[in-house]
Amino acid sequence: MPGTGAAAPAWALLAWALLALPPGLPLRPPRGPRRVAEKEAAFNTTYADWVDADLLNIYAFNHSVRRNRTEGVRVSVNVLSDHKDLPVLFVVRQQEAVVSFQVPLILRGLYQRKYAYQEVSRTLCQPQTKAEVETQHFYVDVSTLSLNASYQLRVTRVENFVLRTNERFSFNATAAQPQYFKYEFPEGVDSVIVKVTSAMAFPCSVISIQDILCPVYDLDNNVAFIGMYQTMTKKAAITVQKKDFPSNSFYVVVVVKTEDEACGGALPYYPLSKNASPDDPVDQHNRQKMLEVLVSPAITSEAYVSSVLFCLGIFLSFYVLTLLIACWESCRQQKRKGLLAAMDSPSLDTGHARSIPDSFLGHSPYDSYGYGSFGNGSSGSTEGVTDSLGSAEVPYGYVGERSLENVAGRPRLDSLSSVEEDDYDTLADIDYDKNVIRTKQYLCVADLARKDKRVLRKKYQIYFWNIATIAVFYALPVIQLVITYQTVVNVTGNQDICYYNFLCAHPLGNLSAFNNILSNLGYVLLGLLFLLIILQREINYNRALLRNDARALECGIPKHFGLFYAMGTALMMEGLLSACYHVCPNYTNFQFDTSFMYMIAGLCMLKLYQKRHPDINASAYSAYACLALVIFFSVVGVVFGKGNTAFWIVFSVIHIVATLLLSTQLYYMGRWKLDSGILRRILHVLYTDCVRQCSGPMYVDRMVLLVMGNIINWSLAAYGLIVRPNDFASYLLAIGICNLLLYFAFYIIMKLRSGERIKLIPLLCIVGTSVVWGFALFFFFQGLSTWQKTPAESREHNRDCILLDFFDDHDIWHFLSSIAMFGSFLVLLTLDDDLDCVQRDKIYVF
């Protein structure tokens, strides 16, 4: 027959296909036409039925839809048969959407683990209607390839499907039974904040905000496809703006994840049975979570305006206060000059110039200038460099113009504050002179202010130009990066990228947390104000030099403004980079917020040291190189230091060695060498000073400071090695701040021991700054978020706004810390104003 030749290969192919079936699948005889059983069904009725490969069950439902009222419809099924390889397929056909799912429902987790769920519930997407009342139909089709599968089907209406403003609603959800609800913006409300809370941290869940579209993505494997979403343990909050949703409404979708790893939980271990395959789905039993949702209006546009004005008002008031103080000081100086001129003019009665007591000018004269227990000075302190003004009998206080006439008339090359290489025959002579001067037991500022002012001015101006260059090259890529981060967040909707305080994150434009950015304005404005103050001081000082003012030439702490300019620039950059960090705070850009904090701490220490050691202070290149090394360790510590014993051992050793080297440098004023003979010299000093004769240290005050510094730094190194804090960046910053505070306290104590005094303005700055620092640190340690944990765990620390319903605790930290840093800078600027009329060979070095 003609068809026999073609039929033989076909039967052979069919026989091969049947033999190739997996052994676990049952062989079924060829079936006939599939039977279709269509049934009229009703809500709130449980249908216990069965289905097989030859049967298709169709359940027809109808319900009335009203235009002004939205009701949710939920389909719940439970498959009683255990046929994992041949699941039951449910297809819900609606007017504008189709929802299909299989039971057992298989969801995948980490490492492609499979999790099976026998009970599944899905909420149907609600179509829109233009009629006042409309009857809509939908059908539930049930089919399977199994021989026989029993199931239960129930369709119900969802109570409270539409969320109400400021009303809490509680519900349960599982991975296979997600929930979503609808919210409609009321009139006059432009933005709302959706808060979801739970008493239990696990199981991990996902909160999503989606537009009113079908289908709704409400499973663990597709919830991140559209809209905004974030993982959650106990707290979640998403600010939703009306302009982003054309329908003026949205869905709040809650999905329970199959695993807790995304929320910081442990990955579960499910032992396999003896005959089970690793690919078999795992039954998670009852993985259920109870949640509560609350939708409340966010702040209005008027609150944005008032908050911006409040922020500007606070910091611009410092400009006004500074201007008033400057005017008052200028009037006071003019009045004093007028009194001095009147007193210096000949008296009509006697023809002699009248004198004015120091007490009349607001200054109390000192009987003598003593350096603590050293009495009225030391002959060794001015040996070889003193002149007629170096006598210890000269009273400490403001020196009148007539008492400085001989200083003003002296040539500059003979000044105590200058040294020229022409005075020496060879470089060896200069080096020998340094050894003689700097190794004296009691040093005066004149001994360490011998270099030409023009050379030192250029040296310290490099600090400013270097940090300005660093700021430009550092800030531009940072700004570009955080803009990219914010764009990714806005496009993908993944709010786990950035670690905000979501309970107080107010968006503006494309920015998700404008309040955290605005609060950094204080750093910029106060940094600029400090630069203006320094500029005014430098102008006044240069004018004094041009008129050969003896006080400016020979008295007071030498004026070098380069480091001050660098400090003001660093404060402004701290504000800019902190704002950039808060555009999208996370693990990868933490150093934006801390880099210039390290620089500020380092520059403050350098400035404090420069005051009494202007000739031997570190150069800008070496200082910034050390600060770059600190930032490098900060990055390495955050990336590799968590729980890494080897890193902490290496860092602690480097910390201790660096402390010892710096201590040696400070103790010997740089007059030592690190070479192959260092060990021999150390042994020689130990033998002569400790074994041969027990003598105390030559520089007692320096030794006290350095011993205390070493105790603190060794303790911090031991703490880091033992505890291994997770926040390495803050730990490193704490080391710098502790050393800065120690040196500042030492400076204040030694200043008072030396008979010097603190004038009213620096005293008020010290007291006020200390109080502000105390409150600032209180708000800093509130810890509203942390990128050391998962985003879901970080949100557990989120808190509501506490100031104007706009600023949170961290914003208050920004306000107070910027004011405290500005006050600290003013302390450094004005601390030694009492020495402006004291000759430098009478100001001791400590």
C-alpha cells in the first residue's frame, strides 16, 4: 500500500518517544476528546473537586463593579494530591487580564533552590469601569496532566481592599499568598508615606509600590520588575508622590520572600531524605508573616520652603553676628588709638606726655613672665640669640609703642625672627646652628621663628593650593557618581541601593532625601565665613607690616594664614561631599563623608603645632601624603577589616610604630636620624640615662604629652585588636579626634601654666563649642541607618522627623557639628590673641 512505507518510521518514532519517557511518569493510553465541565460559581463558597488529564473544569463568576467603589477579588486554592511532577494549572480569565499559576507553586531561592507551596492565594487585578454599575464576568479554568488530582477552590471578596488615609490595617501574607491593596490620593494631597511594620523580623518580605496596571507583579520572582520596592524585616517606608502616578492611585504590594538571606537572616539548611534528589522542591511549611500598613500624608510644599528658610536663617545669622562683632571691635580699636594719641600728646599743664595704665585699657599687667615652675625665665632659653630686649625683667603685658622704638628701628637682618644663609659659611654651619637652638632645654618662639617670613608664607600657602586642587579632582567624579546612583534608584525603583532614614526622607525633584542634603549647607556657609574672617585678618596684618608696625614684626605668635585657608576649604568640602554622600548613602561611597573629616582633624593638629613651631612644621606635601595614607587604610579597613584578624594585627603594629616615630620626631624637634645606627644610639641613651645615672627627661613637658599620647594610642590599638569594631572608618576618625583633643588640652594647660591668659572671645568660643559638640555627638550616636547591615536591617533603626517635621536626628548632627567645627576654628584663630604685644623671645615653646 502507498501509505505503509511512511507509516513505519512514524510508528518507530512514537515507540522510541514512549521508551524515552522518564521512569517516574505514568504511561497513559491515548486519550480521546477532552471533556469540559463548566459550572456557575458563587463567591464565598468552597468547591472541593477533582480533575484529570481528560477533564477541564471551568468556573464562571460574575460580580458587580461600581465606578466609585473598588472591591478586591481573591482566588484561593489548595491541591490535596501530591503530584509534584504533574501540577494542577489554574488560569483566571478576566475582561482585561489573565492570571495563571500552578499548584504546587514552585519558587526559586538562592543557588536555585526550589520551594514548593500547596496552598496558593492570588488577588485579581481590578479592571476599570466607566459606567456607574457594571456586571463583569471572569472564569477560573482548572486542568492537569495528572491521572487524578483533588483540589479546593474558593473565591472571596477582599475586605478593606482600598486603604484609607491615617487608618492602620493588619493582614497576613506568605510567599505563595501575597497581598496587595489599592490607595487613592485624596484631594489636596500631593504625596504620602506608606509605612509597613511587623512585630516579627522574619520571614523577610518585600514592599512594592506599583501603578494601577494589569498584571500585578506579586511573587518573589517578579515583584522587582516594575515600581518601587524595598526589603523589610520590621519596618519599611516609601514616600510616594502623586505626580508619578497618572491615575492618582497605586497598589501597595506585600510579598514574603522564600529565604531570609536578603534581610540578613541565615540561609536555612534542609536535610534531604535518603532517596530524595537535590533538585526536589523543599516544603517550607507555614512561612507566614503578620504585617500592618499605614498610609499618611507627607509634608506640603510650604514645609519645604519654611525648612529652607530656617536653615538659611540659622547660618546667615552667624554672618550678621560676625559683622556686629567686627564693627564693635573696630570701634573699640579706634577709641583705644584715640586715647593713646591723647595720652602721648604733651600736657598743657606740665608739658610732659601722660601715661595710661594697663588696667584702663582692660589689661592687667603681669609682674613677670614665668614658665610654670621655671621662675622668671631661664638664661638658657635665650642663650646666644638675646639682645637688649631679652631681659627677663621686662613685664609681660601689652607693650606700648615707645617701649618698642628700639625694635622698630632695628634692621630686619638683625631681627630675632629672621635668619639668612649668608650669615653662615657652609650648610654644615646651618645644621649645627639648628642643633644648638632646637636642643636647648627651654625654647622660645623666637628660636623657632628664624626663617624668612616670605619663605614660610609660600610654604604654608601650598597647604591651601594643594587642598583646593585635591577638592576639585575629588569632588567632580564624586558628583558624577552619586548622580548616577540616584538615576539608577529612580529608574529601577530599587530602594535597597541607598541607606536612607526612610521615615524622614523628603524627596525633591530627582533627589530622594533632600533634607539630608540641605542640612549640610552649614558646612559650606560657615566654611566660607571662616575664609572671609581669615582674609580680613591677613589684610590687617599685611597693612601693619607695610607701616612697619613693631608689634606685627616682633611680637606675638608668627602669623601664617595658609593653614587657616586650608581648614576653611576643608570645611566647605566636607559639606559638599557629605551632601554627595547623602544623595545615596551606601557601602561603596562611605569615604565621601569621612575623607575631609580626617583632613580637618589633621590640619587642626598641624595648626596647633605650627603656632609655637613655625620653622619646623611639616610641609604640605608630607602632611597630605600622610592623610592620603590614612584614607587608604580607611578604605582597606572597611572592605577587608571586618572579622579579619590578620588585618587588625598589621594595622595595630603600624599604628604603634607610627606613634613611636612621631613621638621621637616631636620630642627631639626633628633633630634625629632614622638610619642603620638608630639602635646603637637608642642603647647608648638608655645606658647613659637609665643605667649609668638615673636622670629625668630633659624636656619634661614634651615627655608628659608624648607619654599620655602613647598611652591613649596604645590603648586604642589594643581596643581595635581585641574588639575589632565593624565601623572601621569611625574607629579611625576616633583615633584622630582623641589625639587632637589631647594635644589641645595639653596646649591650654601649658598656656595657663606659662602665665598666659585666655581672652574673652576665645574663652566664650571654647565654652560654647564644647557645649555644642556635646549635643552634636548625642545626635550623631542615634544611628538612624547603617550600611554595615543589610538594607532591611538598617531600616529597623529608622525614626520619624524631630524638627519641623522635616529634619531628623542626623540632620541635627549636621547643623550642630558644622557650628561646632566653625567654633573650633575660631578657638584656634583667637587662642593666642593675648600674645599680640608680647615679644617672641618671651613666649615659650611647648
